[in-house]
Amino acid sequence: MIALGIAAQQDPNPPTKKTPMPVPLSVACQRSDRQIVIDGSLLDWPELPAIELGDQRQLSGTAQNAWRGPKDLAAVGFFMWDHDSLYFACTVKDDWHRALDAQTLMQEIPVADSILLSIDVDRNTRKLGRNRERIDDADFWLAQEDSHKVMKWDRLRGSSNMLEKGRQVVVHDKESGITTYEMQIPWSDILAAGHAPAAGLVLDINIVVNDFDEGTDPLPQTRIGWTFGCADVIDPGLYGSVMLIDEPLLQSVMPEFPPKLVGPAPLEAAYWDKIYRGFAAHPPVLHDGKDPPESTGGIERLLLLEQLEREIADYPRIDFVELQARIHRRMSREVAGISLHGVPFFWLQGMLEVEEDAKQEPPAHSVRIFRLPQSGWGIRAPILTDSCLVDVAGMGIPDRLWGLGNFLLLTQPIDMTRRNDQLLLRLAASKDHRPFLSHIAFHLPFVDMKDMPLVEAGKSYVQPGGVKVTALGHSLADGSVPLSFGYRVGFPGGPVIVFSGAALRTEDYTGGKCDALVLSPTNLNALAIARIAEPSVVIIDEVFMCSSLPNTARTSLALAHTLQKALLPLPSVLLGPAESWLVKAAR
């Protein structure tokens, strides 16, 4: 048997051996008659109990020397309250401060050194994803920007807004390397209507400091969190607790805190395993028009596809986008914690399935194409060194699918939810010179964008094993290119597979007929491309993927079925995550 990656039973994100820290507790003292001006200076603040964020166990993203010691990132936070507002302040030691790029303010992850203050009023949040426990939760975002307004995120619903009455000021002292964050949040933006603050009220809270250390990187390289050191892996549903008190804390003795309402979230392995076993019992079937696409493969398969569609469509976009950011910057403990539950757990289990199934050598003159669990495609050729990956994203890929990664194609390279930066870095550093093909330069740590080799429309690139890759697209007179390219991949003595991408035009298509067309439903020319390519089979792309952009609808199961009907008489197949299809060389 050929080993494609590490053993299936080995955890790609092994837990740290350091002793976990206890779940933290702190207090917010009452403001009393002291006047507080939100101006970025804490000289008017009283002496308060400090929340320390300086333990190495609280760090996330230390790989490749991203963290260079306490001068690079450490913080101390403080809480205070009155009957109108909650006050929060934090001093962050940071040797290079990145202020907000105003153009990114309304993105899911604004580009700036920042603090995310998460508050769970009911103290019952246990995991990410769409669940009722998060209905009362709120996230408040602080960064150096001109309006001094507080941004409130609702991750469950995928929305954000600027508070009318809140205020925040962030000031950086370049000489000392200290950034001061100061914020006031009205209780009306924290507590439900009809509820008021009082001494003894306990809120579950997390404080996360994001550190950007590169001027062109759109993702934070390092994060430090109040509760990040409380477990072997970082549990995103684990918060610390803050109690409102009306007198100064005496001798640093904490008051007695009420217990949390619920414990850790139960694992869901049996639920997701049942879905995978269902797919194994009801594999994909070619749709040729004899039956409606909905019933192709039987009612049992349709019910499984619909169940999976509901789960993925319901997964909050911001949770999904942030998971990709953690994967890209090798924040392994956070990724491991997120992957304990919900759809990310399903993706990780699917990667184990692909790793095992891809060990099998396909027959001569054919390749097996795998729909990877989260995004993208893996192609297993009879000669392993001819195998390749396309638009792959997700956790565990650099280790588990390294045997397939002899070269990699990116049809939409600047979409971070369709690539894995850690895999790209490993490809770039490989001794056997494994390339990744992109038509647009993008930020990749330790790789200068101006040195990134780019493919050109219409040109072919022959890989060491003889696989011929032709870039399909176009460029304008000024040299600009669309966000997406397509690719035509010809395997020696084997089939030809075309990946349309999202922007391929019929006039850009070259090379004649193909054995398989991986067709994007978002491509406006999808049907016309299929007609001129005359594939033996059309494989529907982009189904069962999470929403990643606020202004772009995801490809639904219903849309995929509609496309299958419109493609007739061309046969098509719809693959679920971790499923595969054998593509033969018919011509």
C-alpha cells in the first residue's frame, strides 16, 4: 500500500504537553463617581484587578517564528461598570502596530491589530456553529480607526453594525511599543430588553488580541486569548467569567462564582459517522435523464444529501471564514478545538476517508477524482507522481494528501476559502520542486509576491511526469485578468479533465473534447462551455460548500439539480464530500 500522508489514526494537530491553565475568573469594579473619558489614556482609571494575557499557553499562531517573545505580543486587560455602560481597557505590548485599513472595515476579518471582546450573557455557549445557545452572544471589535465607534458582530446571523452610543479609542505609542485600547459599551447593547446590571451579575467573556506583523498579509499571524490556555486544545466555546461588584476587590480574593449552566459540548461523532456510512451504502449514480436528478441514486441518497445540505447551509459564514484563517496561519490548537464539533468535525473525518481511499491505484488509462470534504478536488492517477490537487482547502491537507500534491491548480487563488497556505508553503519548499499554478499573485508568508510564478492564458505547462496543464482564460490589453481561470489537464495515456472555474468564456476554451468537465454552476457560460467541451461526464462543482462571501449566494443542492436537468443529454454526476468518480480515457 502507498502511504499518501500520515497514518489515519495519528492526530495532525497533537495537543500541547504544557499543563492547561484553570478557567479564569475576574471582576468588574463599579465606576462610582470617578469621571472616565474615553480618549485612549488610562490615567483617569482607578487601580483595578488585572486580566493577564502573557502566558505562552494563551498564544495561538507561533509557528515559523510568528511570535518572538513578550515584546511581540502580550496584554493586560481591565473591566469597570456603572448602571449605563460596561467599560473595558487593555494595554498591548506590540513592537509593530498595524492600524485599520478602512477599505476592510466591513469585511468578516478587518485587517488591523485589534481586540475581540466576546460576551455570553446566559453563560451557556459551548461550541461554534448555528445553535440556540449563541442567540444572546455578542462580539465587540476594537481597532485604531477614525470614527471611534464600536463595531458589534452577530456571528450567528452573519451581521455587523456600529453602535450609536458606544465609543472606543485606540492609541499606539511607537516609542514604548504599547497600544492602549479603551472602550465603553452601553448595557442596552449587551443585555436583553428589560434587564439591568447589578452587583453579582456574572458574564462569560473572552478577550482575544489579534496581531498583524506583516504589511501585506490580510490575516493575523498571532493571537492571544484569555482562555486559550485552559485546555490541551483551544475550545472556542470556553469563556472566562467576570462578576460585577460594587466595592473594591480586597486582597485579590475572588468572590464565590455561581457554576456555569452547562458543561462542555458533547461530541457528535456518531451523528456524522452515520452520514458517511449512508453515503458508502448509497454511492453516486450517473444522471442520464432516465430519472430526475433528485431521485438518481435512490430516495435514501437524496435524504442524505438534503440532510448534509441543511447542515452546511446553516453553518455561520463568519465561523467558516475564521476557521480558514486559523488553518492558513497554522493556529493548530484553535483548529483542533473547532474541529471537535459540527461541520468541521465532518470535514476532518472525510479527510481520513479520502486519505485511505486514495491509496488504491486506479485502472490503466483512467484516474479517480475525489470531491474533497470542504473544497476542491484530488486526482489519483495510476502513477502516483502524476496525481494532483485542485482548489483544495481545509485542515490536515499538507500531511494527509501530500501524496496527491505533485502539483496544484488554483482556479480562484485570491479566495482564501479555496486554498491551503500551509500546503502551498510546503510545495514551494519541496526538494522535488512541486509547483502550484496560479494566474494571480497573492500574499503567502515568506514568499515575495513579485517572485510568484504566474501562468498565462492559453499556455501549456508540462509537469515532470508528462501531465499537460493548459491555462484557460483571457487577459485584457492592460494586463488585467479575471478573478478565475480554468484549466485543461491531460494525463499521459489517460483522460483529459477540464476545470471550468467561475469566469471561463466559450472563446477562451481550447483543446476540443474532454473526458470529464468539472463545471462551476456560478459560471454564466456553464451550459455553453459544456456543449463545446462535449465531455463524457459533467461533474458538478461547488456544491456542499459553506457561504464565504456576504454578497455571493452559495451553490445550493437545488441549483445543482437544476443544472443537471439543463445539461441533458450530457450525463452528469453529483458527488458528496469524500466521494469519488472513476474517469476513463474514452478518446
